Amino acid sequence: MLAVNEYKTHNHVKFLVNYHFVWIPKRRKRVLVGGVATRLRQVFAELAVEKEWDILALEVAPDHIHLFVSVKPTDTPHLVVKAFKGRSSYILRKEFPDLKKLPSLWTNSYFISTAGNVCSEVIKKYIEDPHHG
């Protein structure tokens, strides 16, 4: 994992763009367990590599996701969360047919917060603390 406050360079731009996302499965069902949770982490990791994003912290709870990710300045928050939710929904619903009982895997809503150097470490510690939720 990339250091939380490490600046990156791309096409004449030096940047640090970190987003903290939180979202839930449809009807807040506790479906993100066992093999589903394991596969979800793999899907996220593969997508991050493909898009050249760095996952700084990830918590997969049974009924919600915390994702702290560093992206390029050209990647808008809406498209970042759409990529994670869309890819994971498609793959997980195909590989775990029980998830098709839900009308969709994820709700349309999500929480987002931006983070710079100062609060990034705090967010990372919060996500990695197993006693926060």
C-alpha cells in the first residue's frame, strides 16, 4: 500500500487526491461475509491496479464498505465509486447466485469525504480499527 501522504506525479502534475467512500448493500443486507467478502477484496484490488489507483485502506463489514483510495486528479469521485460498485456488483452477482435475490447489490447512495495530509492518517486508523463500528 502507498503511504497516505505520499505525493504522486503524472503528466506535469504533482498531486495527492484521497477519497474516503462508504456505501451499503441494498436494504443494508449483511451479505458481505465469507467468500463474498474475500472475492470483493480481490475485485477491488484488481480494479485499482487496472485504473492505477492505490487502496490506502479497506474495510469490508457484513453490511457496509469503507474504502480509502488515492486516485489521479482526472478521476472524478462519481466515476471512482461507480467503477468499484459496478465491477463488484457484476462479478459478485455472477459468481454468487444468492446475491441475485436482491434487486441490486448496492444502493445508489454513498458517502464521500476528501482527505489531505492532515486527516488522511486519522481516516486510515479509523478504518483499520476493528472496534469502530
